[in-house]
Amino acid sequence: MNLEFLQVVSEDFKLQFKSTATTHIFHQVKFYNHDEEIELSDYDIAIISVDENRNSIKSKCYRVDHEQIRYDFYSLNPGSWSSKIIDLGHIKKGETVNDTFFLIKSVISELLKAKLVPLIIGGSQDIVYPIYRAFDGFQYMINVTNVDAKFDLGSSEEDFSNHSFVGKIIVDEPYNLFNYSNLGYLTFHNAQHEIDLMEKLFFEAYRFGEINRDITIVEPVLRDSDLVSLDFSSVSSSTLADATHFMPNGFDGMQMCTIARYSGLSDRVKCFHLGELGSVNSTPNFNHLLVQVIWYFIEGFNLKSSENISTNNKNIISYKVPIDFKNDDYLEFLHSKRSNKWWIKASDNFLHNNNIHFTFISCCEQDYKDACAGKIPQRWCNAKLKGYF
């Protein structure tokens, strides 16, 4: 594995915590160093920071103080965490962007194979592409969720950038993308052809206004996600108390932390990325929001519990809602009495790539109520229209 190229956390940094309270997160984390053999499978979460923003077309690029971010995070107290965390250090910019991408892909791929969840801090959002490519040969089809005011689809005429990386994910072989979801888009920040393309490809998009009214609507999407990326430039100016950040309508701190917690709670999320940190002024207020988002992701990770999604499970109740009386068609909803979560069964005969996650589509109670009122859930429609069942 290419760990020798990582810049490990320095001993001088660790010495700052020598006399601090032993309850701090710092004392629960293993710090990788090049002189020590480690067994990656002994850990659950791997923290990595990244410097790579040369493909960014943002008007401003601030310096990201990764050491300060680590200090602020490790100074927090953990929850009742049982997960084992390792800090692998920092990925510096390579001689070229492709060099950095190669290292990101190699490291993330090894972590996924060892069943660790990489928690990646930094980089412009185009690094989601090599993160996505790390799933090559590991899992055939994945769901990618982008928390962002923009779709980042781009067009065939555009150069590859942090505003067009999703388009590259869609068109490049091997085709590993099952679904792409955007959480928090603002219509005026997206070209009409991008909006049309999202609909044409049966991808999912949730306006910021919808999420602002009810944050719980994002939970089923995140429950079905393999890779989640949060664009920190989508945080509102007022939340960051930064007049130079032109985002009057954007996520507040609690919403970002809630999204992070939902991501951690997901049985399926295998990679969590916090991007576009360099597009926002690195103030203490921003740093503290960032580390709290990290904290809530790990908190969710420690609280998650697997469920056997089956009608044979005594904690699961099945509800069949007729949708076509002439052909005796119905939708089957499953509800867990234990977790209060809901799913729609795709089909009695459908099992995509032998993966149960594609057989049951996560939804919410409102989807069931809408179906009872004659409105077919959009998440089910999108999956069906893609031709997967």
C-alpha cells in the first residue's frame, strides 16, 4: 500500500496533547507512522487529509490549516464510541493533479478492501472522482450523494473541474454509478441543461428549500448511499459569520451536522468526504463547525445497527398498497418497529448483483402515506425507469 507517501502527523503536534485531559478524542486515536507495521483491518475509520485544489475554478482559494483542524477535533470529547480510529496523515499535492489522484485512489481502494471507512478532509470536490474510481473492482454499482448548491455535472465542452466532475463519473468506463443524488441545490446556480439531464438520467435532486422545511427527507437518500461528499461552500454566510462568503441561502450548522450524523448511521456509507474547505475563509468559526460535522459523522457511525430487512423478521411489518387494481399490482412497504425506518420492495424477483441494498429502496413514512393516497414515490419510480426491475 502507498502509505509511505503520506505525511504522517508530527510528534510535535502530538506533544500538545501530552498534558491534556485523557478524555479527549486524541487519546482514543491511533496515529500511523512509517516505522510501524499496522493491520488496517483492526480499525473501523481512517482519517486522511488532502491538499489538492488545482482543478478548482472557485474565484478564491484560501489556505486550509489541516493541523489546526486536527487540533480542534482531537480537543473534543467523544461520545460513547467503540469504533477504532486511525489517523493516516496527509496527502500532499503531487507533481501533477493526476499524481495526487493516483495516490488518493490507491489509498482509498486499500482502505475499502480492508473494510475501513475513509473520512477524507479537504481537497476541491473533483477529488470525488478518484475516490469513486477506488470502488473499481470492489463493488460493481454504487450510489453517490453530493451535498451541494450545484449539481457539478458540467458539459462535454467544459474542462474537468470541481464543477464538472460528476459528468466524468457518468461517462467514464467502467460504469459503476447506479444513482447520483444531490442534496440542497439552488435552481439559480444550475444551468437548465443540467436540470434537464438530472431528470433524463432519473437521478435525484432535492432543493435546499425542501430540505430546509424538513431535514428528515434526506435520511433515506443517505441510507442508500455508498459515497457521500459535502461541499462546504454550500454553508450559509450567516452560519460562518463571513461576509466574504457569498451564500445568503445555504445550510446552517445544525443541518450539516444532521446530514453527517445520518451518513454515519447508514449501514451502507463506505466513504465520507468533506470538500471545498479552501473555498471558505478558514476562520475559527468555520473550523469548529467542520470538526463538529466530523464528530457527528463518527457519532452516527457508532450508533448504527444492522437490520435484517425481511418479512421473516418479526420486527418488520409489511404493508401492500394497490396501485393498479386491473392488473393486481401493488407496492410493498416494509416498516421496522425497532428503528422506525421504511423501505419499498423493488420486486419479488429483483436482486441486483446479489446485493440486498438494491432490492429494498429506503423511503420514509410519508412515501407510504402518499402511496395510500395514490401518489407513487419518486424514488421507486426512478429506480424502475432506469430499467433495473
